[in-house]
Amino acid sequence: MTVGFNQRALRHPSFLLGGALTLLLLLAASLSLFWTPWPVFEVNMPGKLASPSAAHWLGTDPFGRDVASLLLVGARNSILVGVIAVSIGMTAGTALGLIAAACKGWIEELIMRLSDFTFAFPAILSAIMMTAVFGAGIVNSIIAIGIFNIPTFARVTRASANAIWSREFILAARACGKGPVRITLEHVLPNILSVLIVQGTIQFALAILAEAALSYLGLGTQPPQPSWGRMLSEAQSLLFQAPLLAVFPGVAIVLAVLGLNLMGDGLRDVLDPRLARMR
């Protein structure tokens, strides 16, 4: 199985390109833990709005901070928000979806209707409401994005689990005396893991995009912590004076989201070769 997976992965252009872009994002975030071209919080007003040079590869911002350093640390913050928010959504949503598929009846209906209700409050709207009560910050952004991910994972899990519950080997497991909990953990969950992994990759991209949007609105990562979204917000008043300040974080967001989406699309084909043959 491993050999087949590796062969399919190496022949899939979307997976390879998406994996390369995602790996670049992870390397940038990891590098920022140990090294940045300049101290990320160092303010140098005489050197503000400098053009790209050997000293400052991508120039400096209105406070004289090195843009390359800000982008590296911003990648780390984006990954942090994405990992925690997707983990919240995947853990809670998968549990609810498995319960709905196993119990049926009014329990399934209640969980699905709650999911529909949660969809009425997008991540940005939820963050605005939480900000009004608790104040702006990265924690509230993570919670808002995580809550918005729950119904997505609940629906995907329920649909995938229902397909497994109708299979013959589930009937055999029931005949052996296994209960719903044991069947769910031993048979249903392992068979839908690939679907959850693909969905997690896609939601990760959406979480990065949502974090950038919230930071752009001033609801996400707060100063002095760098954020791609806030870099865009700060650059909008300088588009004619220093347009590259908006280009660099914008390109970073595009590449990160594109890479994760391509990798998720490729994973879907690699983990299920039938989909690749249908294309």
C-alpha cells in the first residue's frame, strides 16, 4: 500500500506542487523560530519604506522593520492559528458526526440542525461578536474559526460514516456482538480517516485565509506580533508610495492557500485512486 501511495503521489502534479508550496510554508515558519534577517520588533524610523536591497531583501515597512522578517514570523502565526482552529473543528466535528451516524433518529437530527445553525455565523461574524464581548485578539480568532469548522467536519464525517455503516463487514461485526461504540472506533473511524485528512487540509487553507481577513480588520493577531493580514491593512494607505508592501504579504497568502488546496486536491486522488481514474 505504501509503495502504491508513493507511486501515485510522485505522478500527481497537483499533489507535488501543493506539497512543495506547503513545505516552503512550513520551512519559513520553522526558520523564524531560530533566525530572521533582522530582529522582527526592531524599529528604525530613519530607514522606513526602504526599497529591496542587499541589507533588506524585501525592503522595510513604515516603521523601518524588515519585511522579510515580518513575513517569516507571520507564517508561524498563520500556521499556529490554522493548526489549533482546525484541531478544534476536527475533534469536535468528527465526534459529533460519528455520534450522528451511529445513533440515528432524533440525535442525528439534533446534531445536523445545530450544524445548520452554526453555519449561520461565519468565522468573521463570530469573531466580531466575540470581540465586542471579550476584546480583539488571536485567541478569540482561533475560537471563532474553530467553531466555524465544527459543522463542516460534522457533516463530512456523518456522510462518510453513513456509507461505512451500510457495508457488509459492519453487519458481520454486529453479528459478532460488537456494540456501536466499538464498531465506530474499530471499523468506521479508520475507514474515513483519509476523508478527514483531506478535509483537514482544505480547512487549514481556509483557516489561514480567515486569520488574514480577521487581522486585516483588526480583530485577529494584535500588534506588535506580525500578521500577513495586518501587513496588508497597514500597506493599503501606501499603495502609491510603496506598492510592494502590499504585494509581498498578498503573494504569501496566495501561495500558502494555493499550496494547501492543491495538496488537498491531490491527496483526495492519491488516497482514492478511483477518483484519479474518473478525471
